[in-house]
Amino acid sequence: MSEGTMQRRAQREQPERAKRLTRVLVCAAAVPVMLVAAGCSSDSGSDDGGDKAASASASASPSPTVQAAAYRTLPEACGVLTKKTLKDLAPKARSGKQGSSDDVASRASCSWSSLDNNGVKGSQFRWLNVSLLRFESDTTRGPGDKLAKEYYDKQVGEVRATPDAKSLRTEALAGTGDEATAVRYDLKKKEGTFKQQTVVARVENVVVTLDYNGAGLAGDKTPDADALMADAKKAAKEAVLSVTKANGPGAAAGSPSSAPSSAASGKASGRPSATPSDAASASASGKS
């Protein structure tokens, strides 16, 4: 083979060797990248497993509990007072008017209107209302008796803040549930002066509100406020006792509960929608 022929062959082979070398270098550079990617993928999978384990551990934690409410029901509202008490407080009332409620085990009320009409000698009017509101324990809001206590305090405050109330007096009562407050005041209307007595009592997770007012109409004498208050206190004590009896002797022994309830959440007021004096005015006008 001549020298010129060998030179030309060497020149042709140089580019081919260069191309092969380039491909080897590229492949060699790609291997670490693939290893790094595989390593990252393996680490990521390990992290996901840790997160899942932590999540499973968190979900396995115990649910919060709260002491169950002592009282689980309410008595029939129109039956919380004895016939004798009703005759003393509302002698001319034919029957009680039960208030509307979508859950009588949590809230109920009953009212009685009495008008003793003596013609030209005037008339004696009496209006009596008993409202019952029961609070269920809730894991978010707390025990039933705590919720009832909050409502009790609010109810007493609202009674004491009655617009246009005159000669207002407040006293704490003993022997009527766990706590009780009596509030009295006068309300002057065109028909006469109404003597209002309100007793708010709490027994365990139930709040009892008793409203009682009286007035002498058409020139009759105004009833004695002390006598009305004595009757109101007696009736409130009876109503509280009815709540206790309706739940049995062992009702106060609550047990832990983790189920929240919307019963008696406080959205519905335990007091009547109309004020006692407005109801009295309506009855005095012949609408009772």
C-alpha cells in the first residue's frame, strides 16, 4: 500500500473515532444523573411513608369527651303546677295554653290567663307563664349545666333590664333548684298598673322561668306585690320539683359523653314571645 493511500485512510478513520468517543462521554455523563434521580425518587417515597404514619397516628388519638347532662327530658309544661296552685294564682283560668316547640324534651312553656270581671266594680287580672329550657352537653360548647348557668345569668340580666320597669327589686332565693333569683317591678299601662314578678331558677342543666303578674282593671284596686311574689316563689319551687321528678332519682349522676347535640343550643328563648304586660292587656280587652 502506498504512503498516500495510508494517509487518506487514516484521515477517514479519525472522524469516526471522534464520534464514538463523544457518544461514550455523553452516556457516561448521563449515568450519574439517572442515579441522582433514582435516589431522589427513593427519598421522596420514604418521606411520604413517614407523613402517612404520622397522619395515622394523629387520627388514632382519642376523641374529646364531656360529662353527660344530668337531666335528659322535661315534664309536660302545663302539668308542672298543682291544681291548687293554679287555682290560687289564676282562679278564672279554664286551662293552660301550651307554647309551640319543635322539641318538647328541650324547651316547653305554658301560660294561664285569669280575668275576674266584677262589672262596674272593676276586674282583677292575673297572667302566669312557665318556661322550661334544657341544655344538652356538647363536646364543643361544654357541659349542659355550664351552658344552663350561662343562660340563667343572661336571663336574670334581661329581666332586670326590662324597659320602663319601675320600683325594681331583686333577691336571691334559697331552696329552689341549684340557684334562683326573683325580680319584681311595676309596669304602668293605660289599663292600669301591672305588678310583675319573675323567678328564674336553674336545676342542673335546666332553666325554669316563671312570670306572674296581676292588675286591678276598670278602677279595681291594685293587687299586693308581696302576696303576688309569695305565690310566684311557691309556683317556681313546684316547677323545679316537677323537672327533678320527671328525670328520676338517679338522673343527676351524669356519665362521660362524646356525642355533641344541638338540643337547646340557646337559639330559642325560654321566655314567651309576648311580654307579660302585653298579654295582660290583650286579655283585659276580651282577647283571652
